[in-house]
Amino acid sequence: MTSECAASAAAMNSVGEGCTDMKREYDQCFNRWFAEKFLKGDSSGDPCTDLFKRYQQCVQKAIKEKEIPIEGLEFMGHGKEKPESSS
């Protein structure tokens, strides 16, 4: 991801207006951890997990409030494994 692309992603608002500040806080935490720890070989843990969980709960609440249909969609996130490819 280029720095321009990362800046665009960080500047995006969340699906729920009340979640945007949480999204930005999580994005900053994750980007800092990814650049300063993970890319340098330290994969000992993601310090942003609690921020992610709070943001995820906020988004789930906003989706319900806005009645956005999500039936049949699978979401990736902490604790979810990537499906195995059938190739």
C-alpha cells in the first residue's frame, strides 16, 4: 500500500458517524504498529485489538440502526480465519 493510499484509507469516515473517531484512532494505532513493529519482525502481538473490538461493535450497531442488509456476507476480523481456497 502506498503512503497516498494509506492516507486516503485513514481519511475515510466510518459507516456510522459516531464511529469515525474510533476508526481514526484504530487506523493510527494499527499503522504505527504495522510500520514500527510488524515490518521489523516483531509480531508479538497487536496492541490495537481493544480499539478494533470497540470500533467493530460501533459499526455493527450503526449497520443495525441504518438497516443495512448484511445477510449472507462474511466479515474478516480479529479471531476470524481466512477461508481456505479451493484451488
